[in-house]
Amino acid sequence: MANRHLSRSIVLQTLFEWDFGVEKDTKSEDMLARNIEEFGPGLDDSHFMSELFLGVTKKKAIIDEIIEKAAPDWPIDKISAIDRNILRLGLYELLFGDREQVPPKVAINEAIELAKSFGGENSSRFINGVLGGVYKEIGEPGKDDVSSHKKHKHFETDPSKFPIEKKAGAVVYAKHDGDIYFAFVHDVFGYWTLSKGSIEDGENEEQGAVREIKEEMGVDIKIKELLGRSEYIATHPENGKIRKQVVFFLGETQYGDLVLEKGSGGLDDAKWFKMEEVAGLKMYDNMVPLLTKAVEILTKE
């Protein structure tokens, strides 16, 4: 995850907590500092995050009034908490942010990406519609700046020449007392997901998956077989497009304590679930085919 995208994700998490009053006795600045330490250790972007978070909280009344005018069919309290705070963050950057640092179109695109990652099925369209409408109302400032910036940076347009980032992960399972258990990690936006990470230099895919699971969940796995591969194009506002290639394996381990890696960015828990419990978990859609295949393999054994 690009640093600025991770920074915005941490700000969004903090806005979510602040909006709900999860910790009423905790100062908002302390809440942000705690989340930076927990989810972005070593991330040298604290000034940007602090400026963004405090800016949104101070301008909340104005921003909420703009949201109500831009989306009159959606009272502010009827908009989901995630979408509401993505809009607040995006509108702050669009209307009050430093346009030299974050051009308006970049602010909109970043908000849409947050909606795709953490919102519901229609969140990205909703966010795009509201922010796009506000952008047109203010005269589309910097409309040509982003394209000029890209032209100056000579961003590659041929997908075959995009830089490649390789990641590996696994569906981790264990057999215990006659049952099959799956191990998942939990992210700060409430989803149970699979552990994965970047493949390091000198590693093959299986070695990368084994190391990542060990580092992130504290267990040793034995690779059983390949479950699937995927590739998608991600856009970095400064570096252009990147081809992200992800491979997932089925990995067996011994049932025991899971130990979430300290400082795992964006994660807050790791837990075992019986096979029959998995269907009731809140998960990302792209996990379903992998888990379905894993279940088919294990139930045939």
C-alpha cells in the first residue's frame, strides 16, 4: 500500500472512531497518535495525517452542510459511517487542502479508492457522485494540472511495462478435535481477511507466503497446493500505475495460539474459526472463491 494511501486509511479509521465516540475520554489527537503508532509504525507522514485529521474535525460543520446540499436525498445521519467520513476527508482535501500537494482530482480519486477498499458495494459510485458534483460546482479547479503533471512525469501507459509488485499469502487451516479451522486476520474496518504480503528479493512464491504467515500470524505453515492467482492495476498519485500480482496457497499448520505481528499496519486481530462459522463472517468478496476452493479440497480428503 502506498504511504499516502495508508496515511489516509489511518486518518479514516480515526475519524470513524471519533465520529462514533468510541473512546469519549480520549482526546482526538491522542486517538490519532495511537492509531499511527499501531497501524503505521515507522511511517514518516505524521504531519500530513495530523493536518488532515484535525482539518476535517475543525471543518466538520461546514463539510456536513456541503454534503447535505450535494446529496439532498441522504441526510447526514443516514449515510453509512464509513461513507460519511470518506466524504468528509475527500471534501476537506478538495476544498481546503493544499492543491500543490494534493490536486483536486487526486483528492477525489483517493476518496474513491478508500470507498472501494472499505465501503459497501455502491460506496465508490456514491462518493464519486457527491465529490464530482462539488468539483463541478466550484469550477473544476486544476482540471488540466493533473494531466500536465502526469505528462511531465512521463507515466507509462502500456500495461505490459507497468512496474510489478508481487505478493503472496495463504488460506491457513488446521485440524483440531475432528474439526477443520481457518485462521484469519481482522482489519481496522471490520473485515476478516487472509494474511498476505510482499515477496522479498531472493524468495520464490512459496517461501514468501511461508515467511509472511509466520511474521503476521506467528505460525509455521506447510504449503499444500496453489489456490489461485490474481492481478490488478493500482494507481499511485505520484508514481503512476502498478501491476499487483497476488498468489494464494493452501497452507496447513498446527492448531494453537495466533500471535498478530506487532505493528501490523491496518490489522488488529487474528483468530481461528471453525469451517462452518466462516460463512457468517464479514469478508471481502475476492476471498470467497479462494475459501470455496480450499473447502472443496479439504472436504475431499
